[in-house]
Amino acid sequence: MGHHKSEMKIMKWVQINLFFFGFVINFVWEMLQMPLFSYPADSSPARINLACIQASAGDAAMIGVAFWVVAFLQKDKEWYRHPSVRSLALFLLPGVIMTIVFEAMATGPLDRWAYANSMPTLPGLGTGLVPLAQWLLIPPLIIFIVRHQVRRSD
């Protein structure tokens, strides 16, 4: 029973770290990429900052969902301890798909923002390369951080 409690404590710690680092690192990224976007003229700085906070929380939630997708598909909730190329690909795929869909919705029918002329885009789809890079770079970094945090607590 003690091992099960310890395992549950570790998984709780993993979830907290996934969300905390997922939010903080994505928020920094969101703020740094702001010059690559344009917003409606009536957007206040507070509204833009709120959009960055919401996007960061959404990114952190997406990281949590992707984590559990991999755990389910690989039948291993500790996959992050020794991530394989396959597990990382499975981890990144939902985020890449969601990024393409969310960016298309936000720059299209929802009209939440537009890309500035300086934003490079994916040919054919028009998805911003910087938001796509965000998903390809930050989640693996967070897995590395979480793995390190868990190893320190073992």
C-alpha cells in the first residue's frame, strides 16, 4: 500500500509540475511573440494580456492532455522518465493538431487576432510558424523539467 501511495504522490507532483511549468513557460513565450500578432483596434492592453493568460492556461492544459494520451496509448504513466522517439511523437502530435486548428479558428471565424506581416506562416495552411514552434519546443522542455523534478524527489 505504501508503494501505491508513493506512486500517487509522484503522479500528483508530475501533474502540478506539468501545469505550473506549462503555464509559466508558455506565458513567457506568448508575451515574447506578441509583436508577431496584430489585434483589433479596440483591444486594450489588459484584454491582450488576458488573451495571453488564457492561451498559456490552454497550452498547459493541452500538455496535460497530451501527457495522458501517451500514458494511455503506451500503457505507461511513467513514460516521461525515459521518453522514446515514439512517445515524444505521440506527445507532440495532439498539440500540433490543436495548434493548427486553434490558430485557424482564432485568425479566421473567431477573429481574435491576426498575424502581423513579420509572422512566418506554414505554406498551404497559413498557420503561424512561431505558435507551431512553441508546441514543438516547449512541451519536450517541460517533460525534461518534470523528469528532473521527479528524479530529485525520488
